[in-house]
Amino acid sequence: MGYRRLLLTRWTRRDALAVLVVIVTVAFLTGVTLVVLAAGTQTTSIAKEYDAGGHATYYDSVEAARTHADGDALVLPVASVTKPDGTSTFVVGVSCRQAEKFRKGSQYSVPCPPDSGVSSGRVASKTTQHVEGTKGGETVRVHPRHSENAILPPYWYVAHESVVSDLGRTGAFVVERSGSGGASGAVSGSVPLRSALPFFLAGIRQVLTVLAITAAGTSVLVGITVYGVTRMHTEDRRRAIRVIRATGGEARRIVRLYGLRAGAITAAGTALGYAVGVVTTNVVVNAAIYLGVPTSLAIRVTPRTVTILLPLYAATVAVGAIAGVVAAWKVTRDSPVTSASRRRSSNDGANARLRGFLSRVRPLSLLDWRVLLPSVVPLAAFATVVILVASITGVVTPLVHPGGSTVTDPGASNPIASRVPAGYAAAIDRRGTEASPEILALDVHDGHPMVVRGVRFGSFANVSDATLVRGRRPHGPDEAVVGTDLARTLGLSTNDSVTLGGSTTPGLDRVKIVGEYAAPGPYDDQLLVSLPTARHLANVRPGNVQMVRTATRLEGTGTSASNGNASDGIAVVGVSAPAQVRQNASIPIRLQLQNLGSSQASRAVSVRVGDRNRTTTVSLDGGAQREVLVRLPAGRLGTERISVAGQRRTVRVVSGDAIEIRGLPDRAPPNTDPLVRVVDVSGNPVTNATVSGGNGRGGMKTGPNGTVRVHLGDSGPATIRATAGDRSATTTVRVSRSASRLPVGRLQVQPDRPTLLGRPTARLAVSNPWNETISRRVAVVSGSQRFTRNLTLGPGEQRTVTPQLDRRSPGSYAVTAAVDGRTIARTNYRVVGDDRVVSALANSGRSGGTGISRAITTAFGDLNLLIGVFVCLAGLMTVGSTTATVAYTVHSRRQVVGVHRATGASPLRILSLVLLDAITVGTVATILAFVVAVAAVSLLAEAGLLVLYGVRITPLLTPRVAASVVAGGIGVMCLSALLVAFALLRTPPDSLLSGYGATANPNAELGGDSNE
């Protein structure tokens, strides 16, 4: 039948406009999906090496734990006890057999308990402590525990299950060897033992929820657009439809045909919108790369993208088809003989009364107030996008561009990998600036991502403007406070207990929420724990943190190189020199320099000894370190002062003929012949020196390398004497049958007085004084840092190991070298901190940034690029939708436009009238749209649907946001009206005056040419 082909295939320019609107709408949806999935893929790929691997669940009773545990799970009964200082901790019950079996079957370490009492990672030697359990108090023997990579915190006690029973069991943990790798583990309430990857997977699910809401909104826009175009088509062909019905055509068949027509229009726009969305997004990203905007996003269509987009496209086409059915039903529901006057009277209602009221208040020249309500929906979508972007920006801005400074390790690729001494905060505090040392850990709670931040609550509150709204401050590793927004998101409250997993390394902990705090921006979307707790979860050594934040921006105290400031990015972080040198020799001065900035820099460093001066120029890449050796001649006998970049050292100049004995052990077995080395004050060998042993034998002469073997007799002290001319030196060795043949160590730390910014290096020279080959395991220990190496040394052979030590807070620290548990060398060094440190930090390029900003840059590049893509696509979508809406009402007023044209109105006059009407209608429509958008966003936020990576997005409603929405809405309305007006101005006035639809051109109804 001809009318079927007419309704299905005869598409007009308005239908093409509808296709265009669907294109830009679907392009927006496609572009947002591609960017979101690319960002999610990027973050997931960064964290993919940190899969969950296993999970842990806490139960209130041991019986419940054993009921739910499978055969391979480890059940750990626990007793909650109170220590004398008032803090609480767990005593974990486990046997060595269970611990060893679990360790062999998994990648996790659980420490074995001591034979009696408990063990703790917080004590250095055996002690006793009184603890209170649910069954009363008990005094226990506490043994030191040095288990590495254990999933249990060092401040928990480990004991046999009988000790836990005696104290009173309060619950149990079930630790599974492997998990699903998801966000929450295998069962409800469990936590991943390593949460980095599950955190990002759970975050992506939240992002996809927001994306689904966006898809629903765009489908509504498509439906309204298709509905408007179909209404115009049915109005144009109303008389033809009545003829079809009067000659036997069924209403449902016509409705079905219009549904197919609308579905075809939507499908065509969807297919083209997919292509436009893919191309546009890639063009924006590639243009950003070409223009030098940093981005690491890789936009591509993956199988996962297809599985998400296809259902969205299907829903969009279905909505378009339904809109066509609804629009056609409004025409076909009347009887074929219904008069036009009766139809018009039936349309009188609330909408008509509203249009009449608005026409009386503010008459329009060319447009019609019928455009008002249809325009509200696309403008509401635009306002919603603006409010959401502003709200998300309001959350991200304090993280990316804080008002203060954030100090991180310049060489770290991301904040999780950053390590800086917590003493940085103390150095900054001494300058009168509040500073907060902090550690970030990624965690998951009941399948929802959660950011855990280790802090000192007082410092955090001062820096972040946080206030406690209920409860109290935390005390001890077992307590925490929760932000108000996070409490709403996860349903947490005071007195709740939360089980936590490790971040990038396997771990387990449990804290009790003792308070709730409020803070601006995203800072109240986090769980605040103690620094020891965060160190365990994030695998940070004691004394270190990941970052130090300040409330105000750090400022330097000067810019000259002489005062040690790193104004150009390079700081002198350490200076070392020997304690003494011989007269007329050169003084070796070692400088440790570091570029604290992110780009290459050069600096001229001046070194002064007395009245002698030497300048060296150093160039370093961003974040690089280098040791530079500068030599200056020694002067007169006595003390010489060394000055470098405001740092001072002293060196003693001694007579050049002094000698010393090296290489002898402190203890030696009887009847052995250790190797002796005789050197001068510069370490050069002394040839032909006479060395006398402790057994009364005659002297032996040193060879060309200054060495000779000396015989040691029976047990007792043995005095060794070296003589070279009128120079002599003596040393004493204890000869004992219990002594073993250990290597001899000589330990130094360079520089011996590093600053907070420097990482000193321990230099251990290990020599074998015995006449046989020895193999030993050598350990260099400084605080919690332990460096070990297996060495095999031949007779007289010497090896040097140079481990780099951690940055430390100001103070004095000991470094020891041990072989098989016996100390062979010991030394001390002092970390200094003063205004030079703060000046270097202030000028290092780290001020004004945060660890989070570096994470975002690492994962995505420039965040503005993402926001720009979203806003551009949303603007195109809104312009297309409002253009279709305006076209509908202008189409009904085309005869009025024709009258103005026929009576002499110029095109410019027509455009000005349309523009004035668009401003009037756009103002009212935008205000209504803003109210609708605020209500919609508020409802979504209240329902907990606007949560991204654990951060609740609160609608940001400021005068600036409102003004942006109103200005943008009016601008979009004016642009849409002008686009339609330009199309009308291309039509001759006689065509406009000839009417429209079937009344004026019956050929168009019957399938002939249309003047459209």
C-alpha cells in the first residue's frame, strides 16, 4: 500500500534534524563511555599486579568462624585485651604447625608463637606486661618478633591458642588462601588481603552506575526529540491519516508504522552517533597529544565496551520507537470525522492556560510559548551536566590544587610509592607552619571502595579544617574516626568495628570507630586511622610516611646558592669529609646533590676550605641524585673549616708521618696468624714497617702493600706494635678459645651529617684477615632497615658493600654491621634539619601539588582533558535537542514569519526578533531547568548513586554555578533559534505564506514532492 511507503520512507528535513539530534546524543553517550572505560582500564592496569589473592573475615565467635571456614582456611581465634596505657589490641592464637602449613600453601606469612607467653613486633628485648582480657588480668612474657611480610600487624600479640583461651576469646578471623579477586572477597563482610585492584574494580562499578544514569537521561532526550519530530509529521499529514482511516485503515496499523518510522530514525542516528562518538573522542585525545597536553588515555573499542554500549543503544532505539507510537496515538485516537474545532478544544488544558498566561505577561513576536516545556528537558540535561561537572570539580580541586603544599619523594612515580621521613613535618612545624604527615591506603568495605588515610588526627584537623562532630579522637592503632560522607555511603557509625585489608601488600587489621568528623571537599569521604595502622596496611617503614601536607603554601627564605636553598631545583643534601688528613695532602670533600624539581636543572656549587675556594657546576635530570667529589689542598696543622652551601664541617690536619694499624679483629682464636695492615693518615700503605706480635717474637716487616701476618699465641690480651722510623702505633687483640674466625669490618656513613632531604650511604669494608677462605652472611642494620649479603672472601681479600639508608628525622642514629649475629663494626650519624630544608622543599616544585594530583596525572594525564571532552559533547547534545524543539514551534509559526518577510522585514530584523524571543523563552526555560536539575541531582545524591571511588559527590550550588547554568542555557536556546531562523530565511516568502502540511500541499500527503 502507498501510504505505508509514505509513512516509512519519506523522510523530510525535520527527520534529518531528528537524526542529527540522535547522532550528537548518542555520540555524547559513546564518548563518555569510551573515556570512562579507558580511565578505568588505565587505573586497573596500574593496579593489576595487586590482585586480592585471598580474603579474611571476622566472626564474633570461634564456633561461627570454624563453621564457615573451608578445609584450607586458617582460623585465628583472638582475644581483645587492654594494655597498661589504656589502648587495646588483639592476641592471636595460632600454632607453628598451622602457620607453616598456611605459609607453604599460600603467599602469606603468619608468625609462629613463642613457646610461652606472647610475641610482639614492638619490643626489642624480652619483657613482661600486664594485660586485661574478658576473663580478667594476666601478666604475660612478651618476646620480640621479627617476622617479615607478615599479614598480622606488629602491634598484635601472637601466642598459642591456650593463651587466648585463658584471656577470653572474643572472636576469630578466617583467612582464605585465595579469593575471587573481586572487590569484597568470597563472602559478605570479608575483605581482600590486598585491596588495590579490588578497590579500582569496585570504583569502576560505581562509575558505570553513574554512566547508566547518564544513559537514561540521554534516552529521555532522544525520546523527546523523536516525539516532537513525529508530532510535526503527523500534524503535516493529519488529513491524509483521516482519509486512510476513513477508507479502512486501522489506527493500530498506523501507530505501528509510526513506531517503525521513529525506530528507524533513532537507529540511523544511533549508528552514526556511535561513529561520531568514537571519532570525536579520538580526535580530542590525539589533538591534546599533538598540542602537548599530557594524557595517557588509550581510547579504543574493546569487547567490554561493546557489551556495555549495545544494551544502551538498544534501549535508546526502543525509547525512540515508543516516542513515535505515543506521538501517532495522539492523532489516531480521534474519529476520522472529528472536526478541527473539536480537536482544538480538546487540546485546551493546563498547557494551554499556561501558554495563555505567559502570552499575556510577555507576548512573543515570532516564537510561541509552546516551545517552553519541551525545551525544559534538554536544558535540564545541560544544567545537570554543568552541576555534576562543577560538583566533581569541587571534590577533585582540593586534591589536585590545594591551598597549601604537599611534600612527596620527587623520585617516586606515584604517591603510593613515595617515602619521606615523618620528621619533615616536625621541621616544617618548627617554622610555625602546621604540617600533617600522612599515608594513603586503598581498601574495600562490603564491596565498596574506601580510602584509608593514616594521620595524626590533630595535625590532620588543622591542615584540612576538620572538626569532630561526634565521639572522640582516636587513641592507639585499634581506633579510627570516619568522615560524615563516608559514614553515609557505607552505613558506618560510632562504635562500629571495621576489618581492613592491606593496600598493595597483603595485610590484615581491625579498628573500632570512636568518632565522626566533618571536613570540606573529599576529606570526609575517608577513614582516618593511626600512622602505625596505615604503615602496616601500606607497607611503609616506621618513621616514614608517603606525604606531608601543609595548610599554607611553603615559602623559601632566600634564593642564593650560598645559603643552601634549591632555588633552581638542585639542593646540597649532604656534605662529608674525612676526620683527619695529613699535611700537604688534598682534602676529599664529597657532596650529595639532588634535583628536587621535575625538569633538568644546573647549579654552581662553591666549596671553601679556609681561604681556598673551588666551584663546580652540576646538571641533573628531574628527581636525580649524584655524589660529586671535590678536592682542595690541606693547609696548616690543626683544624680546617669546610663550608658548602651553608653547611659546615671540620677536618683535622695532622703530620704526614703518623701511622695506624688496620685489619685486626677485636677477638681471635689462639695460635692464629691474622693479616695486619699499616697505613698512614691518608690510608696509603706503609712499606718496611716493623710489626711485633703479642707472643714476644721479633718484628716482621710489611710488604709493598703495607701488610704482614702476625702470630697470636695463647689466650689473653695481645698487644700489636707497628714502628716506622720514629713513628709508632699500637692496638690490642683479645685472644680467646671461644672466638671464631670472623671477617673484620670498617663502617662509615657518608655523609655523616645528612639533612632531611638526603639519603646517606653506609660504606662497609669487609676484609678477611685469616689465611683461609671464609663465607659469611653480612648484615647492615639501621633502625628497622636491614640489608644482608652473602660474601665469600679469600685470604686477605677485601670487599665493600654500600647500602643506601632511609631518610630519617633529625637526630642521632646508630648503624651496625654484624656477621652471624656478632657485631663487627658500629658507627653513628646525625640527621640535621633547619630552615635550609624547608626552603628547599618550598622551591622544589612540589609546593602546591598533592599526592592525589600525581596519581591522577600518572593514571590519566591532564584531568582538564576529560572534563573538556564531557562538556563539549554535552553542549553538542543540548544544542541539537533544543534545535529540534525550537524547529517544531517555528514550523507552526512559519506563516507569521512569511508575513513579516512579505511586508518588508529584513533578514536581520527577523533574526533579531527570533533572538529576543529566544532570550525570553530561554530565560524562563533555563530557570525551570535549573530547578529540575537541582532536584534530580539532589535525589540521586541522596539515594547514594553519585559515588565515585568511594567519594560522595555532593551537589555544588553556588551563585557562580547558577549563573553559568543560566547563561549557558540562554546561549544554547539562542543558538538553536538562530539555526532554525537561518533555515527559514532561505525559504521564499511565498512558500512560507502558502501554509504547511496537508492543507497547503496535498501532493505531499500522497507521497509527492514536499516543500520542506
